[in-house]
Amino acid sequence: MAHQVHIDVDKLDGLLAPFDSTSAPGFAVGVGLKGRPVYRRGVGLASIETSTALSPSIRMRIGSTSKHFCVLALMLLKEDGLLSLDDSPRLVLPELPAWADDMTIRQLMAHTSGMRDSLDILMLSAPPSAPIAADEQFKMLCQTKSVNFLPGNGWSYNNGGYVLLSMIIERLSGAPLGEFLRERIFLPVGMVDTMLRPLDTDLVPNSATLHVPDLSGGWRRGVMGAPVGGEGGIVSTVDDMLRWLAHMSTPRVGSAESWAEMRTPAASHGYGLGLMMGTYRGLSTVHHAGGVIGGSCQMLKVVDCDLDVIVISNGRNALDLYNLVDAIIDSCVADLPVIQQDTVGAVATGTYYSKNSGRVLKISENNGNPFMMINGMTLPAKRDRSGAYSVSIMPTDIRVMPDGPDFETLNAIEFERTDRLERVHPPASHSEKKELFGEYKSEISELFAFINGNVMRVSGVNGSQDYTLEQIGSDIWMATTQSFFPMLVTLEVSESGILMSSGRTARLHFKRQ
């Protein structure tokens, strides 16, 4: 069915009106139709410090939206005859451990390699703002002995994989990543304001400041301590991203075969190679979101209508950003099907644990609406007619189905695999906590944990941070930090120590010393 597209500037202005502030960060928004910009606007401040207004021509971080640019760079090297996507990364990076022999460059692109995520491990021991040397993530990966899962046997979003992909580009091309991206991709498309910005402390003209809310109700700078490459280091403007979205319809950079591979789903939820294929209210979409410390981005193409949407924030809530993108599509496209209402009824509230995978999942309720804590993040959940819960904000096809009317067990179905979880309860006596006291060392040389009372301190090359422990079941603990960027991990007691899991790290072993 062909859908009518109508751009109503007043309606779009109305969607942005709640964020048009002279005292808070905001959004830069662009809409394109059939390759032409039809709406571009900024609301809020580019910098609270200088009271500079945000505009579509100001450089802003696009975060993980950078990933498909990184993939395209590798596709160009493939077209040059310098690599195969089915090569092991160890062919180019021989320093990697033997676990890399069985994984491929394609799996790194698709997040199906199963390798540990170096960025996630770094954040175990310090907040993401902690400075760290440029080569530290690679050194950490070279020290790891275990993996999250066997290559091709699962899907887990992995920034560390894109750290390796960035290094592969540099070694094969002989050029710094930023130079390769500029010369082979950005300039040929006319994206003159787009560039790689490894550090937030780099001085880049015409740039918006990143903002994070502080505990007093004000704002502070958002800064990423680790240098960022193809995993999320690009800054661009709304105007340049509209040029890029138009280019995606009729690419001049990259062959038709390369773009077809990028847009072929490698996982059941639609993730391809640096791009996500999906649907919104019956419309086919290609998109990739991005999040940084103090900013977020969503780049989306409605394929059926050749409608392009780019929204970038320098500090607004990411949920507001996703809702704004949806509202823009709703405003522009006519005759969309009615959104299916959630099923009502009792919510399966509680904390659930899988003995098989170590997964901990928490379902809560607020004003009758279900929320699901998954990978350490609490997100709004939807419930379909079968009673299954799902989330739409993050890339996963997980469906959580209560197994019986008492909600004592759940089945989490994700990527065509079923994981059985049982409701857990904190024991009446917390005397077992004494068994946790002591020091623990991980397989990574400088990553330690020390537990004393209700506090666990994790120390690494980039610093240390304290977690508050909460026992959620027999031999199972939840630990959270109290920083502006909260980190949540779970601990399972093992015979020789503890197994630590976070959003993108599965059962990293810490041996008791």
C-alpha cells in the first residue's frame, strides 16, 4: 500500500515546542523526502555555558550511528581486494588470543562474535568519563581468556568488536581511521562538517557541548574518557546527515553488493552489518541509534516512503528522542495502521534468574504499565495478546512469556533460543554474605574486586568504583553504583570465587585470592 506523505511544518514545530528551552540542551532535527531536505530545525541550547542556540548546522556526536560508516569503510577495503568478511580478525591482528581464530570480521560487524566487550569491562571499574590510554582496550582484549558465547551462537551488542574493526581499517589501509573516513566516505558525499572526534576534550570548532543531569537538578559536561573510533566517534550535523540519508537511497560510495550485505539481517531482530532493519506501524525502516555520555542520536529511513529522519540530542532524555522520532513519522505519513493496545491484566512483577545463563531479569509496574530491566537498563515494556513482554527501545527480539498463572517462572525467548528463569527471593537470613568477604582477581591482569560488608570495590587500569550489594536470592547478588552513570552487575557465587555479569559481559570469573 502506497502511503501519502505530507510535511506540515506547524505540526513538526509543535512536536519540538516542549523542548524549546533557553536553559537546557535540546534537539537538532532534520526531515528529508525523496532525497531533499524539507524540514530542519534546532531547539534548546548547544551549550548551557555560553547560551549558544542549537541549530541543524552545529556538529554533534552521533554515537553508535557511526558503526555503519565503520562497516562501509571495511566494505571499501573488501572491494579493494584487501580482506574477506569471513577472515578471522587474527589475520590482521595476530596479537589477539586464540579465541579469535574461530570468529570472523563479519561476526564482529554483526555483534555475533561472542567476544568480551572491552568498553563494558572498562566500565566495571570506573565511570565512562575516566581517562584511559588509546591502546588500553586492545591490551585488555589480548589478556582475556574467555568469551561471552561461542561465535555465531548468540547476539550481544559489542563496542569492543568495533574497536578491533577500527584497527583493521588502519592496518590494512595504512591511514588513520579519521583520514580514511574523510577521504573515502565523507568528502565524496559532500559531508564537509563530518569527522572523527576521538576525544570529547579535542577542540573542534562549531561543536555542541554534551550535557548530563547532575544530582542537584542542574547540568554537567558529558565526557567519554576512552578515545572512540568506529564504534561511536563520529561528529556530524543534521544537514550532513540528511545528505547521507539521501545518499543511502542511491549510493555512490560502496557497491550495490556491499550495501546489500550491510542491509541483510544477521540476527532475528533485524540487525545487519552496522545497520538495523525493522518496521514501524507496517512501514519498512533502516536505522541505527547512538548514545554517548550526554547525548543521543537516531538516524532512520522509512524505505516505503523514501522519508528520512535524523534527530540528535546533546543531553535530552533518550526516551524523549525515540518518542520524537516516532511522532515525526506519525505526523508525516498518512493512513498508518492503528497502534495495537497493550494487553491489560496482572503484571508478572518480580526478579527472575536463569541458572543456565546467569541472566537476571526484573519486571516492575508503574501506574499499571509494565517495565522490564534488561541488560541493566529499566525500559518500558509492551505486552501482547499472548501475554508476552517485549521492549522496543534496544536491539533485541526478546519475548518474555510467563509460564503459568502464578508467575513463578518465565521463558525468555531471544534469537530463537529459550531461557527458563525462576522467580528468586532474598533469603530470610543474610549470614551467607560473610562468605563473600575478601579479594578477587579476574583473568585480566589489573582487574580486581574487593568485598567488605555491603560494599564491593572494583579496581582496574582506569580507576575504581564502589557498588552497593543487595542479595536477591541464594548465592545471587545484585550490585549497583551510585554515580551519575549507574552501573549494575550481578554476582553468582562459584566454587573458586564469583562470576560477574553486566549488560554485555557474561559470567566473567573472579578468583578468590
